[in-house]
Amino acid sequence: MSVADLAKPLMVMGLMSGTSVDGVDACLARIAMHDGHLQQEMIATYTQDIAPALRSRLLKAMSDPVMGLEALCALNVAVGELFAEAALGLLRTHHILAGEVDCIGSHGQTLFHWPPPPVQSDDETGTKRPLGGTLQIGEPSIIAEKTGIYTIADFRPRDMAAGGQGAPLVCYADRLLFQDEHYTRCIQNIGGIANVTVVPPRSTEQAESQPVMAFDTGPGNMLMDAAMMHFYGKPYDENGAVAATGTIHEALLVHLLGHPYLPLTPPKTTGREQFGEPFFKAQLAQFPGLEPADWLATLTEFTAQTIVDSYQRFIFPRYQVSEMILGGGGAYNAHLRQRLEHHLKAAGQVVSLKMHADFGIHDKYKEALAFAILAWAAFQRQPNNLPECTGASHPVIMGKHCF
Ligand SMILES: Nc1ncnc2c1ncn2[C@@H]1O[C@H](COP(=O)(O)OP(=O)(O)O)[C@@H](O)[C@H]1O
Ligand SMILES: [Mg+2]
């Protein structure tokens, strides 16, 4: 495919539901590439609510992965219908015809992610290692059938087949969206899990010491959300208001900071398997009698520290970071933002904290946009993984096509 084809604008819809299972985010963007610069314009956004019963089934499937095949099959169909509803809802709400959309990129809903084992030695790379596996449900055939739109889904397995972690995938979009001529930027998403992409300036990216780097820093909203549901029956701590009234419990914080995921060297990914409901329940059992607000204060602090600690361990020694750009629902948590700022200052780093909105990108729909961008590339048969981020042995075109 020639470069000229990439300059032709395509209308691409991205569909995303993350580990929070708080709704399916949909966005429609016009995307084109000019002189190596991605141009995108968000045309429309929409969120499809998830019925509480379906959400419960999904959360149960994630926290207790031993489920029957019949139940799994039914869930795959129900989530496929849900994602199709999200796509149709966006079209209906914004009076857009299916024929105006070139393709859909659907992430699906991750039920289980089983990354490959860490590299044991320098000469053991790529496909020589055992492969990992992953399960994203939400049958894309249903999305294609109900919308009539070319649908690309299930991106992760191809990267894993090439020896990668199958995550993080958003780094591909982050580089296209945020690469600056001079500054190194950390794109910090705070969804259920928190993940970062370090985007070095164009001029230094070729240098071996300055590749794009991306990994999961640890929990995002997941533990805070679990505590809010347990103590208050609410899905999340709006703006961090509850955490702001609590006191950090040092012993609990120290215990949490001892989690074995945190010191692992990137590339690395995590999920509900490690920081989900069972993990939260285990902490509750080990630290009985704490005030609910103190739980929130401590879990928020833990989240903030895991982010800044992982920068100190893995990013600041290699990159001169100028900006940290927050996105995902956790970016709206004012108390968490404050704690991040506090720890960055304490680390002696002059890093300005920004939001995606400062770059004209809706914070909430950034990940949906990323999957639109991944689909845009796959639609044009362009590799869309970044091996330096995922650990794959080579670039591949991720995504399965239903047309
Ligand atoms: N105003 C807010 N204050 C605090 N947290 C928020 C706010 N809005 C959203 N969130 C958090 O963001 C989460 C959803 O973020 P999202 O980026 O959609 O995550 P995921 O990708 O895991 O679905 C919610 O579960 C909640 O924890
Ligand atoms: Mg979400």
C-alpha cells in the first residue's frame, strides 16, 4: 500500500470497554496521515450503558475465571450485542449513516489476559519463548452484522503470537497523537488499570536509549472503585471527595507497596487477575476495622505512588520528561491528581501535569479513539503494534476482520 493512500481521510469508529466495565465508549473520528503526521478530528462520541445484570456477569467471569463454556458462549454474544448497540447508538444520536463509516475498531471486553513468561536471558527472545494468551469477548461478527460496517476486532492475539505481551496497545496511537519535536511526554491513562506511554521527541526516538516505552504502572481506579462499592454502594469516588476526607493508613500502604507486580521490569501488564475483587477482599481481611474514608485515602495514595514510583524506577533514569498527560476516568479524580503532583515534586521532577483535553482530545474517549486509530491502520494493512512496547519480535498487523 502506498503512502498516498494513508492521506485519504477515513471515518473510523472506535469501541472500547476497559477493566472498569463502566460502559462501552464509542467515538467516530476522521483520520488521515499527512507527511508522517496523524490528523484526527473527533466527529461524535457516545457511551452505551451496561445493564447491571450484564456487568455483574462480566465481573464474576473476570474474578472467577472457572466458568462453563455455555456461559462463556452466551456472554460473548451478549457483549457482541452490547457493542453493536454502542455503535448503533452513536449513529442514531448523531444522525450518521452506516454508509458514512469506513470501519469499526472494537477492543471487546477483556475477560482474561495471560501474558507470556518474562524473558529469562538476553539471547532468549520473541517466538522462542512460550506464547501468552488473551480472551477479549464481544463477538465482532454481531457488530458487523447489525451495523453493516466493516469491523476489526480482537487486536491483542496477533501481537502475542509474535511473542509480545499483547499490551499495551494504545502506545501506537499515543505516539501518533502526542509525539513532539522537543519534549518527552508521558501519556498516563488511569482506567481500571493505569498505564503509561513514554513518547520521546521525534529527534531522539531513533536513539537506542530513547524508544517509545509503555507498560501498566499498576492499579488505576480498580481498588478505589472496589472500596467505594463495598463501603458506600457507589461505583466510584467522585473527584476523590471521600479520599480527601480520610487519613492514610501507613501499615496498609506499606503492605500494598510490597505487591510483587511493582518492581517487575517492563514490558509488563496487569489486570483484574492481580488487582481485582479477590485482592481487595484479601486486604480487607488482613486490615479489619479501618474507617471507610481511610481505605479510600490509602488506596488513592497507593495508586498515586505506584504511578510515580514506576516513573522513578523505569522512566526518569532514561528520559527527561517534560509533561505528564492524564486521561481515562481517573483523570477526573482531583484528589488523585493532587497526590500525583505532590509525589512528582517530592521526586524533584519538574513535570507539568496536563489533561488530554488540553490537546483537544476528550479524556473519556481517548481509548476509544486509540482503537479507531488501530483499526485505521489495520484497515490499510499497516502494522499497528509497537514491538518496543509489547515485547513482540516484529511489527504485525493486529486485528481480525469481519466484512
Ligand atoms: N468524576 C470522577 N471522579 C473520580 N473518578 C472518576 C470520575 N469519572 C470517572 N471516574 C473513574 O473512571 C473509571 C472509568 O474510567 P475508564 O477510563 O472508562 O476506565 P476503563 O478503561 O477501565 O473502563 C470509573 O470507574 C471511575 O473509577
Ligand atoms: Mg470505561
